[in-house]
Amino acid sequence: APGAEEFVPHTSDLAQLRAAARGCQGCALHRRATRTVFGEGPEHARVVMIGEQPGDREDLTGHPFVGPAGTLLDRALTDAGIDRGAVYLTNAVKHFKFTERGKRRIHQRPGRTEIVACTPWLGAELRSIRPQLVVCLGAIAAQAVFGTDFRISRERGRVIVQGEHHALATVHPSAVLRSPDRAVAYDEFVGDLTVAAADLA
Ligand code: URA
Ligand code: SF4
């Protein structure tokens, strides 16, 4: 597959980018997923948060972070003093990747090829929005933004100056949900988001 590049229009108009992304065939994921789930939020949000890929709920509704991970993220944003309505939320990969188990669709990690194929959309979103701060939620987003050497465990919760914006990586809200010590993982997640809030203040 050719990657998303040839589907990305040369415009910084977010609505045009979103419309074009509906027809992306830059990798094989568009074949089985229901729809493209593009980013959502203010056109000139000061903060962009990047997840991994849409999940089952996101694929069905077309909106990012509306399932269980999104519910946890909402709560953590509130606890960190960040207004979700002020955040542009998107994903590194814009189609749902899954395996079927009976009637259930089980999330599958996107591969390197799919992440690389989809990054032109993320690049176009960031060039259009020009946020002050980019927050990577989990390793897939962090690799898309910082490269494959980046290690969340080592670098999380630190503000990094990257070209025209600041960036910070933390864990994915799904990792908090899966954590054996959920309360601690949640507090650490909110701690990282509080660092992000302070950087925006
Ligand atoms: N997980 C993500 O990374 N993104 C979503 O939009 C939903 C769940
Ligand atoms: Fe295009 Fe990204 Fe969807 Fe692949 S995952 S088809 S590159 S929008």
C-alpha cells in the first residue's frame, strides 16, 4: 500500500483534511474498519493529544475516545484541570485494527507499516492546528512523534521542546485500565497530565 501521502490534500483547512481522510486507502486497515476516525476538537486548540487508534466504539460512532479509554481520559483530564473541550483529540492511526472472536472485535496493535502509512494525516493535523503542546498517549503515539527509540517508561511526564511546539508523553489510558494497580497507575497518569496543564498555564 502507498501510505496516506497521496490522499492528503495540500491544505491547512482542517475540515478539508477531515473530508479527504474519509476516502483514505493508504493502508489495508480501511478495508475492514467501518470508517475513518479523524481527530476532533477546536481548530486552533493549544493542546493536541494523540492516542493509538480508534477502538470498537470509536469505529462505530466515528468519534475519537468515546469508549472506556475515553471515559478514563475524561476523568483524568478533569482531575488534572484540563478542559476536554479545549483539547484536539486524535490518533496515530485512523482506522480500527481488530481480530474477530465470535461477535466481538478485539483490538490489535497497529504495526510499523500502518503507523508509518498513517503519519501524513497526523502531520497535516499538527501543521493545521499548530498547537503549543502535543501530548502522546502511549508508545504508538510517542513513536509516531518522537521516533522508534523513544521509551515512555524513561521519558514520561517530561516536557520536551520539539521544533515549534512542546511535547510530552505519558501512558495510554487503556494501560491504566489494564494495570494491576489501577489506583497508582491512574495517579501517575494524572500526574503527567498535570505537568501538561502547567506547561499550558
Ligand atoms: N484508544 C485510542 O487510542 N484512541 C481512541 O480513540 C480510543 C481508544
Ligand atoms: Fe489511511 Fe491511516 Fe486508514 Fe491506513 S489507517 S487507510 S493510512 S487513514
